[in-house]
Amino acid sequence: MNAVLYIHGKGGSAEESEHYTPLFPGCKVIGLDYVHFTPWEAGKEIKEAALRLKKDYKNIIIIANSIGAYFSMHSDIENDVSRAFFISPIVDMEKLIADMMRFSNVSEEELKDKGTVLTDFGEELSWEYLCYARKHPVKWSVKTDILYGEKDNLTSIETVTAFAISRGASLTVMQNGEHWFHTEEQMRFLDEWIVGKMRF
């Protein structure tokens, strides 16, 4: 029997994993409610969850949403999982932080001096986080399928395409799709995407 480990995005929860149970018949689908929100801490939680599952299941499949995908790629689980499905993944955190700094008119000098800066749109910028992203580029070689919304406001099509090509991952783009897949149409597209990919 195989296990599916679901890693939610910001504001999500482990309960979202229940949506995927019908899509993986014969598999145990489990959601992880990680409690830390930095890649170096959440990554450890994901690693521990994967190792626990590895004791009881032959193969582990990852479904990771948004920043959950970024955390997964910093969890050292490449030898523990057989496949990954990334939904609206954050694949270049350094660029995302730099973009948010630019939108908020925050310079590197200011961020370094203050340590953290709260933006007008509610996101906290962190000098420690930026330094981590620069020092720890993504290393990922797991067979991966990526679903991306055409209107994703966090990651550009150029960024996600470059990542997919560099990792040999498949990339599916939903026209008019958003970063957050949540409407009935978007969820139907997501479900059909997973079912279609699982045939191969």
C-alpha cells in the first residue's frame, strides 16, 4: 500500500487532504499540520513525517501546495518519496522576497538593519529568511508534476517554466487559473490533472 502526504500552503490545513482521498484509491492519504513556517523548521517536520510513513508504506507520494512545495524541497526527502505533485509552487523564494521588497519600497539595507519589516499587504519580510533562500538554492530530483494557474500573482510563468525545465518536471497551465485553486472549475481541473497524471 502507498501513502500520500499532503503539505498545505499558507492559511491551509491538514484537513484539505480529505479532498484527495478519492483521487488515490488504495492509498492512505494523510495531511500534515506543520507548526513552523520557515523552510529550515517546517522542512524538519516534513522529513519526520515522511520517515514515519516510510516505515509502513512502500511508496510515498507528496502533494504540496504553494509554500508547502518550497518547504518540501527543503526537507531532504528526495530519497524518501517516489513522486510529487506541486500545485502553484513557490520555486524561487529569493525572487519572491525581492519582489515583495520592491513593491513595499524596502531596501536590502533597511531589511538587514531592522531584521523584519511588515508590509502594507500583511506579509512580514525577514532578513534571515532572505539570507537562507540565497544560501540554500533548491535541490530537487523527485519525479514531479506541476499545476500552475495562468493568473498566479506570486510566481511568474517564466520562473515556473524555468524551474520545470531544470528539474525535468511536467508543467500544466490552467488558463485563467489563480494561485489559489478553490473555485468549482479550478478544483475540477485540478482533480482531472491528478487523475490523468496518475495513469503514467
